[in-house]
Amino acid sequence: MSGKIKENMEIIGADGVHVGTVDRVEGNRIKLKKSDSFGHHEGHHHYIEMGFVADVEGDKVRLSAKADIAVTLEEEKSGRPVDL
């Protein structure tokens, strides 16, 4: 599935709500654009594990979790969870 995911695709939750925008795929994770970072996390990238991708629909990457849950699944570059 990672081969279908391209730069600038919108990442949405299972509920269709915007979660982020693809910067690129790095290994088994999607790197989000810096512009989709939250609050005090601005200025660096967050990542989402490929295991949370349910489908690629046109220009959208749909996750298996709703948006409010998906943002809690985001990781720092190190692989540690994002502190919201």
C-alpha cells in the first residue's frame, strides 16, 4: 500500500476529518508535512505508522481510526508518541 501514497495527499481519519498531509513515506511510516503540526509541536515533522492506513482513495489516505484518535497515534521522528 505504501507505493500508492504520494507527496501532498491528504490524510483523513475514518470519519473523513483532516489529520494531515503526506510529506513522504519513510520506511513503515508516513511523514507528515510540518504545516500539519499542532501547537507547541510546530516546526518539525510528525509520523503515522503504515499499520493505521485503511485505504488509499484517490488523493486521500484514509486511516482506520477517527481523526481525534489518529492524532494521538502520531509519533516524533524518534518513534516516541507525540505529547499533546
